[in-house]
Amino acid sequence: MRHASKKASSPHRAEHIPAPAVKRLSLYLRELETHLSSGSRTISSRRLGEALGLTDAQVRKDLAYFGQFGQPGIGYDVPQLSAAIRHILGTDRDWNVVLVGAGNLGSALAAYRGFARKGFHLVAIFDSDERKWGQPVPGLKDVPVLPVADLERVVRQYDVRLGIMAVPAASAQEVADRLISAGVRGLLNFAPTALSCPDHVAVSAVDMAVQLEQLSFQLGQLGLLQQRSRRPG
């Protein structure tokens, strides 16, 4: 499978790629998949940027970190660029994933169908509450909840490299340590606490309270700007 019309001769090293550029890759991929589903075969950097509120220069700069894509006057080949970004993100392969925490949040995450569509397959759910053991979570009947004591065995059995944590803050570090010890190398942490992990482990934190605080701040700023705009000059 070809991943792009052109490949870079000397792409940037991963440590030199800005984190925002990496995050925008997922946005580019989502937009490309939308265009692909509508039958579009090519797209310009300008059109791709406009769909995401970015300049065409920003799009070209972001993609240049990973290679040379597209042709002047023609734009990007949508299927090829989509395949290239999936390869860069590592989603052109399937990943087995485990989830620790079968509470309200964990159950909602387990039932989310978008993971499987992107190649992330939930193979096991763990919880410390023995009343949940052997019971399926709503919306996911074929993956019953297992005791945390089985975590290491399952991680090794299914060659799991990614783990989702939806546990209380007080137990998050212990759970992270167990996952890492078993062989997990990427953690998606929903616990409202920072984790201490080795350098070879990637951690992505999702603190919903922090996200709401940021939205609250932005709304406050918008309100302030609106007040200022209404003042007579």
C-alpha cells in the first residue's frame, strides 16, 4: 500500500515535532475520512484548513513534519494521505486495549463504538468490586468484568500495549504501576491526578474538570470581549 504521493527524504525526528501538530493529525484524518465518504478524491491545503479553522500554511507546515505530501496545483490525494496519517498515528494496525474501572465512566467508555472502528479492541475490563466480576457492562455483553488480580495474565495473553484508566485518583498510581509492570506502554488516564511513569511509557491525561474550567475561562473571556465591544468609543 502506498502511503503518499511522495515521501520525505529526511523527516523530522519525533522529539522535534510539536505536540499540537501531532494532535492536529487526528483532526486532519477525521476531515479526510469525511471527504472520502462523500466521494472526494483530492483536497487542497486551503480547503482542509478552512474546515478546521486553520490556515493553509499551518496545514502544510504540520504535514511537512512527517513527509512530503500532495502536488502543486492538484492538492492532496485523499485516500493516500489518509493512509499515510493512519500509518503515522499507528492506527493502520489493530491494538488490544484493557480498561480498568467499571464504574459509570468506565462503563460509558467500554460501550463507545468508536474505539473498535479505529482499530482499538477492548479485550478485558477490570474492577476491584467483586459484585461486578463476571457481569457485562451495559452495551458490551461479550466482555465481562474481571478481578484486578487477573490483569497481568490478560495483558500478557493478549499482548496488550494500551490501557485505559477510569479509577479514583487514590488508586490511579497503583493501577498504572501494575499495567506498566505487565507490559502496557501507553496509558489513557481519566483519573483526576498526575501519574509518575517511566520515560518509555506514554501517558495521555483526560481531566474533565480541567476541561470545563478551561471552557469556563473562555466563556468569561468572550463575555469580557462582548462587554468591551458594546462600550462607546
